[in-house]
Amino acid sequence: MQLICAVKLSAEFLRRTEEIQAVMGALNQITVPAFVMHHARDDCFVTNPSSAKDIAKGLVKSPKVELLFLNGGIDQGNPCQAQSHHGFNGIEDEAVGKIAGFINQTLKRSLN
């Protein structure tokens, strides 16, 4: 049973790794302001906090890149699901507020 689970996990990891590599390769085509937010304690094996830094670095044509790490909240269950730090569980309002603030600030600058 453990071998089957390990093979399934490895296949899922490879599929997600390929998807992430495709996204990372396309980052240099983004030419609009970008906001990258991640939980500093995200334990998901696919989206560790260092990947957020890599995403921000890859946005070379974006006129504005903001990288933000949030802390706190509730971490329970599967580390790759919404009830963990991965889903900003317990700090949803803060996360949404930061996103909205970036959008509002960016719109104000573009209108002036």
C-alpha cells in the first residue's frame, strides 16, 4: 500500500511540477502590475514560500511587482488545502484586504 501511495504522490508531484515550470516560463510575458502573495508558513510540497520569490523575480517586464508574505492564521488538515496556511485560513480578511489595496493603489496611479 505504501508503494502505491508513493507512486501516486510522485506522479502528482511531477504533473504539478510540469505545470509550475510552464507558468514560470511564461512570467516574462506579463507586462502589467503584479501582486504576489504567499503565506510564510505554507507547508504545501508544491508551493513552498521560496516559489513566491521566484515568481516575483520572473516578472521582469512587469512595471510594478509587489511581493508580500503573510503570517498567522489557523493551520489544520492537509497542508495543500484551504484549511491550512496554504489557504490563508483564519486570515482571509487580511489577505483579501491586501489584494484589494494593491488593486486600488495601482488603479489610482494609472488614473493620475
